[in-house]
Amino acid sequence: MNTIRFTSKELPNWDGRTYNEYGQRSKYAPEIDYVTVAPVVGRS
């Protein structure tokens, strides 16, 4: 089973402690118009 999660909380950098110092990530949820999910074709 796969999970897609949308969150409004800014996540830390890969070290798990620090945050992006350049303000490149938003602290607000993204504006999503639509999401399309389709099965993978050709997998066994």
C-alpha cells in the first residue's frame, strides 16, 4: 500500500534538526487543483 500525504507544516532538512535558511519552503499548505492517481501498467 502506498501513501500520499499533503501537509502544511514545514519539514526539517535531511538531518532532522535544521530548517531551510533561505525561505524556499512554505509554511502553508499547497494549493492543489486536482490529483490524478492511476495504476502502474506492466508491473508483475
